[in-house]
Amino acid sequence: MSETIKVDIWSDVQCPWCYIGKRTFEAGAAQFGGDVEVEYHSFELAPDTPVDFDGTPVDYLSRRKGLPAEQVHQMLDHVTGIAKNVGLDYDFDSVHQTNTVKAHELLHYAKAHGRQLEMKERLLKAYFVDGAHVGRIDDLADLAAEVGFDRSDVVRALTENEYLADVKADAALAAEYGIQGVPFFVIDGKYGVSGAQEAATFAQVLEQVAAERTTATTESQEQNA
């Protein structure tokens, strides 16, 4: 039986390509068929965003990138179409632009309690599909309760910044790796894949890692024979 391949993914809850990349990676892992362990890491695309941003995503992107509103609309329409192709119904008209540091703290809380993947999926859906707020503690605690966590304990952890150091550690490691955008996938600790690639690309990298491991095992056995 082949060993589990570890995949570390840097991602932000408000990154549209991260949700798309999550779906294409999952499809690629399914094509690969082997054992894959996924761990998500924090990356804040816009840490200077206020929790309650006064405006739409179009307003935010227009101001931040200095682009005409019409061009931003076209960008969002483009990404919405790509999301649709992987089964995601983005609703940018209902998105609450916000600061995601508390969402990242919640993901570390979920990881510590063995349910990070469930929480990640719920947060992405909440932001891009459901029009929920993912920046405020009370709203995040409600989403965590949906996944099965103790709401009051989540409020406590987020209020006390219990996992803020972990968020910062992820950011520091991303900088060390030279990661400047997300999603970014580190496969088996040595192969970096940037962006929401096609499922076949992820499957190919996973198959390459598995093949390299098989070769290394065979060579080791021959040397010890």
C-alpha cells in the first residue's frame, strides 16, 4: 500500500480562485486515487481590509486596484463562469467584503479539533455562495456551530486570539517559500503548484510523487538485498 501524500495549501477565504482550486484539486486527487492528506494554511490577501467594509466587492477592487468598475464587473463575471464549470454558484452581489483574519483563526481552531476541511468548505461557501459574513466573531461562531463545534468555545477562542500566532506563522512560512499569491499547493514538501490548475495537472503531480517514492523504495531494497 502506498504512503499518504501530504499536500499543504495556502489559501484565503475571500479568494475566488481558492475555492475553484479546491474543487479542481479534489477532482485531481480523485483521479489519482491514492491516499492524500490535505492541510490548509493561512494567507491574507488583504489584511488591511476593515471587518465591515462599506461597499461591494466591485467598490473594493476598484479602489484597491485602481480599475474602472466596468472592468471589475467583467473580471467577476469571468471568474463566476469558471466557478460554474466546477459546480460553484458564486453570488458576488451578496458578498460581504471583510477582513479574514478571524476566519483563519477559526480554521486553525478547526484543525486543532480534527475538522479543518469541513470548516474550510463551509467558510468558502458562506462567503461566495450564501452571502454570509465571515469576518465577525458571532457570525463565524454560527458557521462553526453548523459544522458541529461548541459555539461558546469558538467565541472564546476567537475573542482571546488563541490561534492568531498560528495564522502569523503560516504567513511567515509562505514568505519563506516565496508565495505571493494563492491558492498555492506544496505537494510532498517539495513540489509547488501555483493557481487553480486543471484537475489533470494535480493528478499528474501526485502520480509523479507516487512514482518517485516507488522508485526510491525499490532502489533501497536492491541496495539492502
